[in-house]
Amino acid sequence: MTRTGDELSVVCLETEAPPAARAEGGWRALKLHGPISFTEVGVLSALTGALAGAGLSLFALSTYDTDYLLVRDADLSRALEALRRAAYEIA
């Protein structure tokens, strides 16, 4: 959940979104193995670069311990293949 002066954004399961909310479904979450130290540099840049190189858009979320990359459900196979080609281990 993030709040600015202009909006409140909540990321949740599609089934949990309030009926009247402006929502966009059809995303799949990829969880990075964490915890990831705040001193680590370039983690998201490397991963998002691999996905961008495959022509895929994403939505990134960070928590205290780790990060999540959300990709379109229809792009999940291509996203996983792009990450494997970039030598990332997929569990």
C-alpha cells in the first residue's frame, strides 16, 4: 500500500479488490529470494533489464526484506525464459 497526496494504491489479490475500486488484474508475482540487503546495488536493474530486453513490461514492488516483479499473466512464460537466459535461477 502506498499513499500520496493524490492517491492510495493497494496491491492485492484480484479477488480481494473492492468492487468499486479502479483495478487492473492479470498480473503474476515473481518473488526474489531474500532478504536483500539495502547495501546491494543493481539487483532490480539487472532483473528488469533482462525483462526489458525481452520486450516485457513489469511492475516492481519492494518490501523491507525482498522485492517482487509483477509481469502480465500472458507474459509469464516469456519472463521466466528471459530470466533463465540471463542466468537467474527460477525455483
